[in-house]
Amino acid sequence: MGMAESEGSNQAEKRDFAPSTALGYLDPSYWDERFSREEHYEWLKDYSHFRHLMQQNVKPGSTVLELGCGNSQLCENLYEDRVTEITCIDLSAVAVERTQKRVQSKGYKGCIVRGQWRPMEPSTCNSS
């Protein structure tokens, strides 16, 4: 398989992950299915692209809350930079389980991974 064919296959696979509507992102089952098929994904960029900003603003010993951790490796990256009090939260049980296993296998003691975080329903966000 040539490089162009491989890239086309990867793009098609990534498109399969998108929900049919934007509201689909609120559905935990969408994320469970996605994370059961996807090992790792960074929504913005790899940590190396903004590490210098994190080191300036998040000092060793800081406490960090990562909402919607998914299958990102931000927790591990921060831990390697001596930020060891990290709580990762996601609504996907698959993401939580996999992140817990990754963190435990590396012996990261200060990382807490939790599930059951739920975004607010759009109808509860009144501007009154």
C-alpha cells in the first residue's frame, strides 16, 4: 500500500469517529465506542507543542484537573514534568478504565482517574 493510500485509509477511519450531529458528543456511548477503537488522540497538538507554556504556568507540585481526558496522554506528560497531583475525569467508562490502567502500569501515584462527569444539558443553561 502506498503512502497516499495509507493516508486516505487513516482519514476515512477518523471520519468514522464523528457523530451524526454535534449533540452526539454529549452521548457517553459515542465516546465509549470511539475509545474502544482508538488508542490515543490529542485534540489540539501533542504536549511538546505547548510544553513551554505549561512549564511557565503549571509548576511542579501544582494540582491539575483535566476535564474530558479521553485517551490523551496529557496526564503522563505532566507527571513526567513533575506535576504529580492530577485528576482526570471523563464521561466515557472506556476512557476512564484505559487511562487508569495506563497510569497504574507506569506507577504514577498522584494521578486520579474518575468517571461520571456529565456536561450540563443545553436546556439548563439559561441566560436569565
